[in-house]
Amino acid sequence: HVVPKSHTEDHQPSDHDATVQAVMSRGSALVYLGAAWHGGGANQTSDPRTGIITTYSLGWLRQEVNQYLTIPRDRAAQFSRTIQNLLGYQCHSRYLGRFPEDPDGFWLDKH
């Protein structure tokens, strides 16, 4: 169930707001913004239902999950500089996310 346009509202939807069921054939996918009010209906089959969550944060925002602790340093050092930057291994505007002992962001290269 998804409440249409709820990602644009600044209040919690009421019980009277119309929800839309996402009824799809096998192999289909529903893509929506995480800010949209949503919920899963009962899985009435014997098969498991799989969900995938994909997120991205702007360079100057702090993410909810600290990937610096979830990705081992030696593994992160193997990523391309582009991927390292997307993961946050860079300073934003030389001020945010700076590590005092490593102002240029080469911490991964040194280990």
C-alpha cells in the first residue's frame, strides 16, 4: 500500500487518505521514494517476499548507517577513488567530514 503524493505532505496521513495497492505480477518491482507513506500487505502465498532498499546521501549529510565501520578499511582501499568518494571518503568543500590528521582524504591509500 502506498499513499499517493504523501512524500510532498508535511503531516502524517489520516485514516481517510486513499491508499493504493501495488498488485503486480511475479517478477515486477515497485519503486517509490522512502518519504512516501507505505506499508506491505499480508503475503498470502507460501513464497517469501524480497525487498531491496537503495539509499544515497549528499556528501555533506551524515548517513544513518556508518559504512566506515561496516566496510573493512582494507576492502574500501580496493575501491576506485570514485566509489570511495561516493561512500564518503572525501571532504566536502574542505570543511565537512575532515579528518584532522588527513586533510586531503588519503587515509585509505596509506594503509
